Amino acid sequence: MKQDRIIVGALGVLVSLCAACTGSDSGGSAQPGVPSFPSSPSAPGSGSAPATASEVPPVTPPQQPGQTAAPAPAEPADSGECRSNELRLSVGQGEGAAGTVYRPLQFTNAGSRTCVIQGFPGVSYVAGDDGHQVGAAAVRDGTKGGPISLAPGATANAPVAFVQVRNFDPAQCQPTSVRGLRVYPPHETASMFVALDGVGCAGTPPIPQLRVQTMQSGAGD
């Protein structure tokens, strides 16, 4: 019996020791700390916000050796031709022949420089306060003449043929009162106006209602 109590006691000590071991393993004591590492950069398409324009530095192309900035375009050279803003326009006295009146369209140099005028001016009838064109513009009559040097105060002219439109069939001509001429000096895009009351064709007459010749020296009167 005494031997049995010794064995039982020994077993009790072993059980106590085992319980102590088990408690130390499962008692919820803190585990050794696990080191943390920063997450790696997000890959494209992972949902991270893209960089804004202000976050991206501008890329400056490298300058090539010997490279220079392109020069500014040069100003166009003055052609020396007479411009609308330096001319004065008038209509000289005319003479008639076979239903047509010829009158010189006179261009006087009102500027301060000598300019050159050459070729055919553009001429058409205009009417109304808005200056709308009446009928077709003048057709060119003859060949282009040479350049004319026009000193300040000097005058050159272009003869214009004015057809008597009342001789046309009114149904074709459609006679319309006009108040003057719109004129483009040769090689010029800015028009001029000269008053000249008359009648033009708003329709299509059988022959041109206006014909203009090349520029000539002098007033042409």
C-alpha cells in the first residue's frame, strides 16, 4: 500500500508539471513580434491614383550642337507699286462714238513718294447705299502696257468705254440706276469709289456694258 501511494504521488507531480507546460503554450501570451515591411509600389492597373501633371517633371529636348533658333521671317520688300490709299480717283471728260462713250479714269498720286502703276484696273457699276455691284465688271480691251512711274501730283489714266445700255432690249438688260464706279487699281486688292450717275444693266446684255484699257501716261482729257 505504501508503494502504491508513492506511485500515485509521483503521477500527481507529473500531471501538475504537464498542466503547467500546457498553460504556458496556450495562455494567450504575446507571440514574438513579426517585423513589417513597406508594401512594394503598385503595379499599373492595381487601382493606385496616377501621378498628376504637376508631379511629372517636364522633358526638355537636348539642344543639338550648333543648333540655333530659326530667324524671324523677313518683311516683304516694297514693290513700289501705287496703292489705293495714296491715289486720288476721278473721271475725265469723254467723247462718244456709235452708242459708246469713252472717258478716262484718272489716277493721281496724292502720296509723298514716286510709285509705279501698270496694267488694267478693275471697274464695275455700283448702286444703293450699300454699294452693291450692278451687272458684270468691265472686260479688258487691248494688251497690257508697260510700267508708268507716277511722281507725287502726277496723273495716269485708263480709258473706259461706257455702252449706252438703253439701246439694249430691256428684258435682257434690266436697266438699273447707278451712282458710281467701284475701282481696283492694278495689282491692288483695296477698292476705290468715284461718283458717276448713270444707268447700267443688272441683267445680261448682248455685249459688255463696260470695257477698260490699260494704264496710260497723263490725264487723258
